[in-house]
Amino acid sequence: MNGMHDMGGMHGFGPVVREENEPVFHHEWEGRVFAMQRVTPVPIPGGSRNNIEQMDPIAYITSSYYEKWLHSRIKGLIDAGALTAEELEARVAFYRDHPEAPVPRREDPARRQRMQERLRRVVESPRLDLPIQPQFRLGAAVRARNMHPPGHTRLPRYVRGKRGVVARFYGIYAFQDAMPAGTEAPPQPLYAVRFDSRELWGASAEANSVVYIDMWESYLEQA
Amino acid sequence: MSGNHHDSHHPGPESSAALRTKALEALLVEKGLISTDVIDAVVRAYEQDIGPLNGARVVARAWVDAAYKQRLLADGTAAVAELGFGAPQDAEIVVLENTPTVHNVVVCTLCSCYPWAVLGLPPSWYKDYAYRSRVVREPRTVLREFGLEVPEAVEIRVWDSNSDVRYMVLPERPAGTEQMSEAELTALVTRDAMIGVANVQVPVRVGRG
């Protein structure tokens, strides 16, 4: 969707603000949100990123990073039927009135053991071993399709309609864009495509700079 | 920025996000969907174990071992796994080599994609709107704000991570480090250099030799 999140090339956000010796989490609740997002065994219908992108644009801009994660996790649980908005609001009101009340604890050593094994696991590629022939060769001149799907897509606006060159072929990957209800996304070849800055930004492009961005095959057409 | 700044030095009413998080955790525990010890373990792992030291070890190994560097550039995921690093995140890790003629820098304009297995969770500025919106359009200006002046003869490659591929920069090994051990080199490599917003610097020696 053409949402607030798709901000490559926007003006107006000012300088990049850095923080010395930044902690991983700035508040305890951020770490809890992060971990709950990772381990709660209830998949988010439509995906977590989609929930964040569908936020009201003003809420998107004014919410902090982990506030967006929290919103997405809660909406996902409600959409999946694992939680109701009423029970959540009732519990929020309870903790507002009883700030000293503890969060109930539950220990599950078997589950913790499995999680600690997962945390120690080495990184694995999500590349799929499927006999799909890529349509574009390295060096091929391509154009990113000028499309504006209302659902989740990983094709940012700033490259749509722009010409580039296929720079790398990564193999076959699951496609992440939203599909019509009831259809599954077939996996696709994935490439890195190189775009000259002048193609993207015209006369205002900075000297001797390029952007590489990953492209599933259906994002591309021959240029 | 927001005028709604909370002063963390004074205990006050909990923020709305903190309250909602507490309520959510309580309900998920009661429903048996999560357990407290698992949540604690995940928070601790990302606070203490899964961080940029992993990436620094990868970089230092590549600097001292040419065969490893070759494997790293050919198949980053396998070469990182070789050193035992991971994270419960499936990702294709692709390592981009800086050279005297090419400088690489990584961003995710759509969200916050980042190579957790080697760098841990991203710093706030990486997730903020200014970096995400600007570095694809004016990388030289942004890098200059980070204190990095890239000569015009050097091509800047901005990598916008939008798929399951996670990019890490292999910075140039600085001159004057020829005698250093792998452990000493590891200590030089910063998170920012592996994102591509800094080069690796050799600290000026003081009071020795």
C-alpha cells in the first residue's frame, strides 16, 4: 500500500539523531513486547508488517517503534480470536488503578529449554530449493513495474517505473506481498537490482551513487 | 519531535504502552500462550548475547583469513554459521565488501530489516524516519553527518533491504593494523562500520611505546 511507512526519498524528517551508548531496549516494556512478538504461538493474520502499515498514517508517524509492534501484536491476537479488545481494556484499567499489582508468572522449563536451543541455533537461509528458472539474466535491463497494490508489498514507491540493471540473482524465495483471499503466493526468483541515482532522483541526485534493492521477479519487466 | 516527552528521572504514572504491555503479558500468561521464563530468556539473549560483537568477529576473521573472506563473500549465511552465530531469525546474509573504489551502506526504507545474527537489534537511528527517508536520496550528505566523508571518486552503493536478504558491510581493514591479532582487530570493528555509516579507525596510542 502507498502508506506512511514507505518513506524512501521523503523530505522533512530533519537530521539523523544518534544516541551514544544506546541500550538495546529503552524501557522494560519494549523488551517484553519484542519477546512476546517473537514467541507467542499465534500467527498474525495478514502479517505483522501489514498491521503496522495499515495503521492510521498519523498514528504511524507519532507512535514509537515498539508501540507499533505492540499495536500489531494486539491486533493480530484479536483478529486471530485469541484475545478480545474488552478483556484487554479491562486489564489495562485494572493495572492503571492498581499500579503495584504484579504480572502473573508462569514457568515452563521445557519450553524455555527449547527456546534456548533455538537461540543458540546458527543462522539458516530461507532460500527454497525449487526448480524455477529465473527469467532475467545478470546485466539485464529491467524496469520496476508501476503498480500500486492496496495491500502489503515490498516494492517501494521510489523505484516504481524506474529503470535498473539486474546485479545479483539470489535464488527462489517465498513471495511476501498480500495475495487475493484464498490464494497462496507462489515462490519467485529474487534479484538485487541496481538503480542509478539520477534515474531515481533526477538532477538532484548526488554524484557517483547508486541504490541496490531486492526484487521478486513479478516486480520487474523488461526495459 | 514530540512535545510529549516523559521525564524518566521521576517515577510517575506508567505510560500507556507500558500499561498495555503489562495487561497483554498478564493475559497471555493466564491463557497459557507464553511463559515468563521464556520471555525473560529472549529479552536477555538480545540484550546480552546477540549483538555486534558477532559481526566484529566475522569481520576480523575475514581480515586475517583470505579463504574465510572468500567464503564469506560467496555465501554469507554459511560463513556466519561456520563461526556458530545465529538468532531465531531465518535470513540470507549477504556481505558487501568495501574497497578503495566502492563504499556500501545499508538501510531498510520500509521498516527495519537488519542482520540480527551478526549485529543484534538495530539502533534507534536506523529505524527512525530521517535515516530511512534520506539515505537512499542523499547518501553523501547523510554519511557526512555521521562524520564520514566519502570522496567523489568512490561509488556509494546504498542497499535497501526489503526481502529476506540481510546485508552486512565488510569494512576496509585500516592501514597500520598489520601486526594486530584477530582479537585486537575484533575490538576495532564497530556496529556503525558494519552498517556502512563509518569506517574502521585505528585508535591513537597514548602513553605507550
